Amino acid sequence: MRLTSLALSIGLTLASSAALAATAYVSNEKDDSITVIDMDKMEVTETIPVGQRPRGLLLSSDNKLLYICASDSDRVQVMDLATRKIIKELPSGADPEQFALHPNDRWLYISNEDDALATVVDTQTDEVLAQIDVGVEPEGMAVSPDGKWAVNTSETTNMLHWIDTSTQQLVDNTLVDQRPRHVEFDLDGKRLWASAEIGGTVSIIDVATRQIEKVMTFAIKGVHPDKVQPVGVKLSKDGKYAFVALGPANHVAVVDAKTYEVLDYLLVGRRVWHMAFTPDQKYLLTTNGVSSDVSVIDVASLKVIKSIKVGRYPWGVVVTP
């Protein structure tokens, strides 16, 4: 009886460990590939060829599908993660770079950098629902947690474009600093964080008024201000931290998400682009384009604990349970 109980206990422990194991997927711009990382071992296990110049990545709500912006193929590819095969391509519009999925898990909002358009595609029917005129060189895209807003950034127009998802119409614009690259809603959807690469700032916007509440700047000892170029932003689920990737400054800023105070700068690889948490938020992964690696940050200690070599010019990253 004791042996049976012990075997059951060991089995449950192993099952629990397996359940907690996570897998990261990284898009490599120059290699037209996706790198697969086993986060339990923190090792690369596979490299999967995909469309030309893959950049933005996101997951379906059930983590079964991976959406890939194949920018130079002018397509969004859909990968079945069970088989790791591309199962279809969506009509994304020209040069898709970033995208966001509506909470209904169907409407995909896509930035078309070359066409100054945001394309809305139904991922179940593959139908284009709308094409919305936005600013020049649209890139960043986010959908609010309640699904009411889709917000797009335009790099050349220096604006955030507010799309009412009930009508698929552009209803407002917010002027921010030069070359906005990424937008991220906080968990309750009350504030939006927007990075400005050339402006060197992050703006925090009140969603109810669509007005800027705070503009953050960054200064790293020994790094020229011109190299401090905010791009990706990630917010921890506990509301404690915001992490800001600072591009060619080769650092990630750790920000108190309530006071907006910069707490630390973490040295990562060269030309840090985007980031993703593991599902338990124990680790934060950064894609470092020029050094072609991924840095792993331990969130509890705020230390970089590992560098993992991937393909050439890693850009996007997501992590599945």
C-alpha cells in the first residue's frame, strides 16, 4: 500500500512538473524561421522554416495556434502547435508587422506598414472584415482587455490611432513622441503604455480620456542618449513592474508600474526588441536582434540568468504552457 502511495505521489509530481514546463517560440527575421526553446532546460530543440521575414507572433487563447507575421510574404501564417505545421495563411494586407487578437479569439487586428492600413481579419472564416486608414508606417497594435478598443501606432505620423471595435472605425488619435513602436494595455484596461523609439520615451495614456498622463524618459550611465530607443513593453500581471526594451542601448528598464519610477536597468543582448513572460511569470525573455540571442531574466531577483543562441535577428517571442 505504501509503495502504491509512493508511486502515485511520484507520478503526480512528474505530471505537475510536465504541466509547468513551458515552450518559447522566437521569430528570426533574417533566417525566415521560428526557433523553439524548451524552457525547462532552457535549450533550443527545433528550428522551423516559415514565411519571409517573420516578425510579430501571438497565440490563440487556448495556446493551440501560433500566428506569425510573415512580413515580406504579405501574409499572416497560422501554425498548429501540436504538429508545428503551417495549416493556413490569412489575407493580412501588405507587410504585416505586428497584430493583436480580440478577446473573442476571432478578430485579428493587423498593422500593414507599407499601406498605412490596419486590416481586420476573422480568423475562423478567413474573411477580411475591414481595412482602416491609419497613419504612415503603422506598426504597434493592441486590443483592450474588454475588447472595446484596438489601438495602432504609426511610426512616421507619431500617433496612436483608436479604433472602435464595435464599428471597425477610427474614432480618435493621440499625438505621442517620435516613432511609436509598441502599445500595451495594463491588465484592467485603464491605461495604455506606448513606446516612442526615436523620442526615447514611453507615454502612459488614460484610456477613458485618451490623454497622456505621464511621459517617461530613461538614462543609462555610460550609454549615449541617442541609443536609448524604447520598443517592446511588458507589464507583470501583479501590477508591480513594467519592463521596457531599450533597443540599441542593450538594456531593459525595470519600472515601478504604479509610481513610474525606473528601478533598474538590466544588461541583455545587443539591440533588444521584444519580450514575453513565461506563463507563471517567473521568467521574462528578450529577443536581441544584433547578437542573435534570447536573454532570460529571473523576475523575482531582476537578474539576467541565461543567454540562449537562436537564429539571425530574433524579433518576436511568445511562450506557451
